[in-house]
Amino acid sequence: QVQLVESGGGLVQPGGSLRLSCAASGTIFSRYGMAWYRQAPGKQRELVATISTGGSTTYVESVKGRFTISRDNARNTVYLQMNSLNPEDTAVYYCTGHDLVLSRDYWGQGTQVTVSS
């Protein structure tokens, strides 16, 4: 059984930074492609960033240059470093994993990020 647990969300002022963490258990983490999604109230879920098993990354245009996704396979953890935050980044952020061997998807419970002065 796979569980993903996000942490690191909170309230931050515009221009500030946060680092989100997603810890995976019950899985061989190295075989998972990982991603961060976010969903703001009344808005559609949005793919924010992805990182492959090989470490290649993608970002939605609005966060390029500000967010960095990374992974530490030894710690079964994926991170999202968020810099230069603005109110438009306010959302619940979800960690997802895709098992490339079993072709299954898993979602974390989400962590709230609020950017406000």
C-alpha cells in the first residue's frame, strides 16, 4: 500500500518562500514519477510540476523560474521549493505519484498554501 503525505504548507507574505515536502511510504520510490498539483477554490485542478524517475522536470509556465521540484530517492521524498510567491499561488497543493511498473496513481491529502499580506 502506498501513502503520500504532504507537509510544509502555511501562510506566507507575497514575495516569500515555502518548501513543500511529500513523503512516500509503502513503495519503491525510485520507480515513481512524481508531480505536484494545486487547486484553488472554484478553480480547476492544475498540474504545477513533474519530475521523472530520471530527474527530468517540467513546470507550468506561471511558475517557471520561481518553483523547483526535486526528489531524494534515498529519503522517499519529493519537494517543491516555491520562491517569489504571489497571491495567485494560493491553493491546496497535492503530491501525486505514478508507479511505472504497476501503472497506478496515488494522491496525497493536500497541504494548504496561502499567500497574503
